[in-house]
Amino acid sequence: MIRHPVRAFAAAVRVAALLLATATAASAFPERPIKIVVPFTPGGAVDVVARILAPKLGDLLGQPVIIENRGGAGGMVGAAAVAKSPADGYTLLVGTVSTHGTNVTVYANLEYNPVRDFAPIVLVSQSPLMMVTRANLPAHSVGEFIALAQREPRKLSYGSYGIGSINQFAAELFNMMAKTETNHVPYRGSAPAMTDLISGQIDYMFDGVATSSPQVRAGAIRLLGLASLSRTPVMPEAPTIAESGVPGYDVPVWFGLFAPAGTDQPIVDAINKATNTALAMADVKEAFAKLGFEPGGGSADVLAGKMQAEIEKWRVLVRERHISVTP
């Protein structure tokens, strides 16, 4: 088939103009302040990490980076809002293992699709959960805990941040892999669960390094192991659960930066480059370490791969352990 030369030329001109317009828009980015939505209330780990990163990104990108907290429904309210925002790079989301890993496996009516509705930008940080027990539990290691739980099925109880939380998933994955059975006691966050753990109302829980490590150092609770495949530089002396009797056990808490799907690749690349630069700064590393987090980084594909792996991992757990959430 022979194309009309005039029409072919006109089509080529239109394509070239479109590509030029896209490149020009991307090279001018950003021209106004950027908003990062934190889908949780102020003061939590996600919020603190975002506020450490925001001014660095502002300096590197040449425009203010503003944090907006939109908490609710385990991060779903904020995530859904960003998914519906214009794909222009000016509204971003700090997604987590919950918003982009566990929620899609337990909520039947999720208002967004973590894969379809977002463009991964960069992994911001990651940290293992800690398996901690009441101070007087007659188990001083993961192996002793497993023996105790197997000897008295359903006697031990664990706390979580709520049904469908990553803390519940961590405990149920441990039960599945260690062949133990324990009781779930859901709470409305870390603070009330920690209070009951210290007082002995529950026996153990999986919690973040930032909130549990001070209590461990004070002797109020006992650390059995980290939920990771390798030891963390944040607490190099702490053994992992994987090396202590449950090979392969790994439940990292991670945060990543996402844009709405359809955001131009040059814009994604610009934010990725700026974030990687910020994460390599000594003061950012120091601030993250105080929270128990390791800086992330890498290409957008690193975050995309982590998200896909998490979704598949937790989908299997939800099916095997019959976990469900009624909104």
C-alpha cells in the first residue's frame, strides 16, 4: 500500500509536534509547588519520613514540596484521592506496604487499583518489623517461643494495629510458617497495643523499630527477632527470625513515592533522580536511622517489583489464613 506523500508528511509533523510538546512540558517541570499526600494522620512514621524528604526535594527540584495529610481507612482515602488526581507530577503519594500491598488482598471494594492507577517513582525507605513479647513471657528466643506456642495452641495472644494491618499479616505469616496457632487482638494503632503488651494483657506483637526499640532498651518488653532475611544496620546486634528457626520469614515495612498513572516518564525520571540524590545525603540517612529506617532508592522498577511481589505474597496468606475485612 502506497501512502499519499502529503498525508504522510502531515502525520509525521503532528507526531513530531506532540513529542516536542511533551518534551517541553517535562523539561519545564516543575513550574509550581508539588504536593505529596501522606495517607495517614500527622506524627506517624510515614508522615515523619515524608517531612524529612520534602524540603530536600524542594531544594533539588526548585519548587516547594508541600505535605498534605489525608488519613482514613488504612490509607485508602489518601491513595484513592491521588489516583484520581491529574497525571502531571504535581500530586504525589507516599504509598506503603498497606496501600500498595495488603489492602488490595483484603478489601473487596477498594476505590483504587495499586497497579493500574499509579506510576511507581522510587522506593523511599524500608525497615523490618520487630517480634516483641511481654517482658515475663517464658520464651527468650524465637525457638523457645515456637515450642511454647506449639505446646499450648491458641493460648498466646498477639496485638495488631487492626484487622487487615501489616502487623496482623506478619503474625499470621509467622503462624503459617512456624506451624503455630495464636489469637488475634486488634487495636486502633500501635500505642494502645504497646500499652497492653507492657502490662501483660497480650503476649506479643510485631511492631516497628521506632516504637518498640525504646521499650526494648528500657526492659519493658523483650525482642525475639527482626522480621527480615538479613540483619539491619539500624540494629546490627538483633537476630532475624529467619536465622532463628523460620527460614525465609521476611516482612519489611516500606514506603514508596507514587504518581497517578499516565504521568509522563520524563517527569517520573526527574522526581526519581531528585529523590535518589536526597536519600544519599548524610543528614537524611541519619534522620532515617533514628526512626529505624534504611533509605531506599533505585529505579522505578525496583518499587514496581516490590509492590507486585507483596501483592502476590499477601494474596496467598489471605487465602490460607482466611483473613477478611468488612469496611
